[in-house]
Amino acid sequence: MAGKILIIGASGQIGTELCLKLREIHGNKNVIASDIKEGNEELMHSGPFEVANAMDGELIARLVEKHNVAEVYLMAAMLSGTAEKAPMKAWALNMDSLFNVLNLARDKKIEKVFWPSSIAVFGPSTPKEQTPQATVMEPTTVYGISKQTGERWCEYFHRIYGVDVRSIRYPGIISYRTLPGGGTTDYAVEIFHEAVRKGSYTSFLSENTSLPMMFMEDAIKATIDIMAAPAEKIKVRSSYNLSAMSFTPKILAEEIKKKMPDFSIDYKPDFRQKIADSWPSSIDDSQARKDWGWQHKFGLESLTKEMLKGVEAQFQKTSSANPG
Ligand code: NAD
């Protein structure tokens, strides 16, 4: 690679693990983490970190120059649940940060951009099952509107200015290292923490709400794979559908019960139920599989096993550090 990698929003749920993986691949000093807040210990101690606001275009440009950055992964955003509470702030962050990075690529200050979209680009009028790559998109959340708009701008910057921007529509991402940041699929992370801590969980989505989900390791692999693919293989410059599995809170609870027979769940849907109801139940990602060879590894059973193992290890570590 001609220059270094900059991750903006590196302290978040996905940014943290992406940063650690890229440091493992390219060497710690070649991957610059940045965020408005500090990240976990591993992130802060494994390589360079810069405090930076993604909305400050001049500051981002200075960081790119200072560190000789060739690739930017823009992970900073306001997620679906939080964005509904602050629509204008969410719009400003999600759009300004993207323009700051796309403009750097247009001006040839950087070579390649990764920017994640989401299944939130779809809305109630989209076919719910096996949602196709190209279909009706009428999102009803501010988060979904910002992601759909972002997709159109990515495609535009590629077509008009030749910008090498690559994107994936992540489903709900499930992981245990860093807590999620206010999305509608967060229940599928919280449930594991509560199962281990209390043996029970109250879900903010109803029992039969089916949503597309993915284990973090697969999401990181997809991100690294799409960025490593030869440019001519990337036929979609808005964003690729990506899928691994779909399940409901009830199905996930049953899978957890196989390992923890005493686990119990109840349901108190909140405002996020409406958001979930507007999203697809399952995703057709055949184009990503065909164009750049996407393959997932984790299904419901392996995800549940890894999550329980990871969360239990974390719980034991914190309880032995704080006895009593
Ligand atoms: P997160 O909320 O966990 O992390 C976002 C990070 O951005 C945080 O560390 C936050 O401090 C940082 N940030 C916020 N405002 C900033 C600013 N002005 N300047 C710099 N940093 C700022 O989110 P995540 O789950 O890691 O998501 C990363 C990306 O993936 C986002 O674009 C999100 O929309 C997308 N995505 C995530 C999911 C999911 O399930 N986690 C699903 C679909 C799409």
C-alpha cells in the first residue's frame, strides 16, 4: 500500500475491531485510529490515535497529510435509535463526515474510501423477504434517509470524479468486545450480556421480529475483502447487500436456552419496534457473492456459542477485578 490507513470512528463497536484487525494485517503504526472519544485499552495502546471530529473537514485533511494516509474507513455515524431522537444532528454528522472524506478522494488526497451503509436504506414498501440488491427504497427513519442519500453520493463521486469508494449495507452486527452504539438490532447483543449477568432479558423488540444479522468476525472479513478486491470487480458503487442469517428474539432466546436452560425472556417493545418493522426480514446478497466472492462463516449456532464464550470470559474478568 502506498500510504497508511485512517479509521474515523475507530472507538465504536465496529471501528474498534476493524482497527485491531487492520493493525494485525498492516502493522500497528500503519493504521491510525481516530474518534471524538478515546477507545478501549487495546485500541489506545496498540497504535497511533488522534482525537478528531469527523465533521471538521480541515482537521481530517490535516490528519491525512500528517500521516500520509491513502485509505480512509469512515465508521463515525449516529445510528438508527439515537438518530430518531436528534434528527438534524444525525443528518449533519452522517452527511458532513461523508462529504469531507469523498472530497479528499475527489481531490486525490486519498486513494480509496470505505463507508458503510445499512439495511436501514430499505423501508416498508421494500419487499421484506430476500430483499434484492436493486429494489424500492423508501426509508422512514432519519438514519435510513442519511444512508440512502450517502449511497447516491458515493455512486455519484465514483461516476463523475472516478472516486474509488466501496460500501456494504451491514445488517445488525453482533459482538462482545465493544458495546453497540444505539441501533435497532442492539437487543441481539444486550441479550447475551443480560443472560450471563442475570439469567433473563427484556427485549425491546417483539418475539417474532425477524431481522438480518451478522457476527462481527464476518462483518470485518467482508469489509477487508471488499477493500482488497480489484477495482473492476466492484460493480456496485452505491452499496452492496450483505447477509449471513436472520432470526427473531424468540429464536435467539431458544438458542441461548440450549446452553443456559434457565434463561428466560420477556418482551416490552419500545419505539424501536416501528423501525424494525420497516426493515427487511432477510437479504439477497448474491451480487456481493458473485462480484467479489463474499462468503459468511457464522450462523446462529456458532454465533451463540462465540458470544456466550466471549461475554462469560469478560464477566469473569470484571467480577474477579471487583470482588464483592
Ligand atoms: P458506534 O456508534 O458504535 O460507533 C461510532 C463511533 O463514531 C463512536 O465511537 C463515536 O464516538 C464516533 N463518532 C461519533 N461522532 C463523531 C464525530 N463527530 N467525529 C468522530 N467520531 C465520531 O457505531 P458502529 O456500530 O461501530 O457503526 C459503524 C458504522 O457502521 C456506522 O456508519 C453505522 O451506521 C454502520 N452500521 C452499523 C451497524 C451495526 O449493527 N453496528 C449496522 C449497519 C450499519
